[in-house]
Amino acid sequence: MKKYSAGIIFVMVFLAACAGPQIKESGSRADDQYLQEMLGTHFYLFKSLDESLFNYNKNNIKFSLKNDKVLRQIEKENIVRKLDSFKYSDNTIFMFEVRHVKPYQIEKTAIISMKDSSGHDVIADVFHVNGQYADGVYFHLWLISLKKPVTKEFYPANELPLIFSADFLKQKKIYNIQP
């Protein structure tokens, strides 16, 4: 039994080590009372996307657009064209999402950035979309493509950590990213 337990622990540690970039929230600033007034119940998510999650999010966005009753067809087509031009590459795609229950156009006030520790911009492209899920929850989602993969081969120690920040509605969410 001990032999199997050791094997399972080894596999779990190995998979965790190969799971892609490590993300840690640091130094964020939020006024929860103000956000509650503006957005109602809300939720943030920032993560690195593997190919499966990348495709899952692309499909969800397309489904959301298909059912959108506000956007004109040409606007939907332009968004899908931009989304389809967004290509997956290992360790280069990140997602920041804000979900909330009260309608509010966050993207008008949002500033998204990702820099290395020297202050150099590492973003190649950003795709933003907002909408409403079938359950009525509103979302604002940014797909962020980096210029190079977040690996030790591409980012020497003196350029790490990468720092992602999102400023919106008197809030600042900050995350450190390491290979």
C-alpha cells in the first residue's frame, strides 16, 4: 500500500510542477462596499489557459454572442473574426474575467497591463468581450496573449515575476506570474 501511495504522490507533484505558470495575487486593492453597490455580487478570475480551456472559452464566447439580442449581426461577426484570429500557444494565453449580477460596462473604465519585473510590456494582443450568461450573470472577459511563453527558457530570473494588473471601478487587481 505504501508503494502505491508514494507513486500517487509522485504523480501529483509531477503534474503540479508541469501545470504551467504559477499565479499569485499580490497587492490588490478593492473597495468591496463600492463594488457591491455597482456590481452586486461579483467574482474575479485570473488564470493561465491550457488549450482545452482556451477552446472552451472561445466556444462560450461564440455561444453568448449567438444569443446576444443587443449587438447587430455585423458587430457579432467582427468579434468572432477577432476571436478566431486569437491563436493558442503553450504558456502564452491568460484570462481575466469579472462576473457580476448588476449591469455595468466595466470595460469603459478598465486598464489591463502585464509587464516583466523591468517594466517592459509583455502583451502581444488583448481580446475583450462582455455579455450575459444564460443564467443572467454578466461577464467581462479579457483574453491576453503574450509575446513569448512564460517559461524559464524565455524569461530569465531578472525579468521575473511578470506582473498583471487590472484597474477598474476604483479597484486594482495585481497578480505575480512565475514559470
